[in-house]
Amino acid sequence: MELIPYLISRFIQLVILVVIIQAVLTFFIPPYHPVRQFFDRIVEPMLKPIRRLIPPVGMFDFSPIILIVILQIINMFIRNIF
């Protein structure tokens, strides 16, 4: 019974890691690079709804931070339920 919450928690941690990698890559790799496109295809569907609610402010895009906070809250909620 503890396997399912563990797997969900690990998956959420993996998604958080991918979001962080994608955010860091935006500073160093151009948008057309295959590595960046790979991470963008994974992360962008999760960031688009957040960007509709909170658009980037100037050069700052807070949507990855908000997504990480949301994922952490979901992770804590799942841990508390099980």
C-alpha cells in the first residue's frame, strides 16, 4: 500500500527536476537546440495554464517557481493522505 504514494512522490520529484533543468537551460541554450526543445515539450504544457493566470513580468517568468510550489504542495498532500 505504501508503494503507490512512494512512486507518485518520486514521479513528482522527477517532474520538479525536469522543470528546474528546463528553467536553467533557458539561460544557456538557444530555443531551437534539440536538448532544450526536448525539455520544453515536457514542461511547457504544465507552464501554459500558469502563464495564462500570471504572465511574465518583464524578463522574469515566475511560472516555473509557481509550478514547483504547486507540485510540492501536491506531494505533501499525497504523503499526508497515505
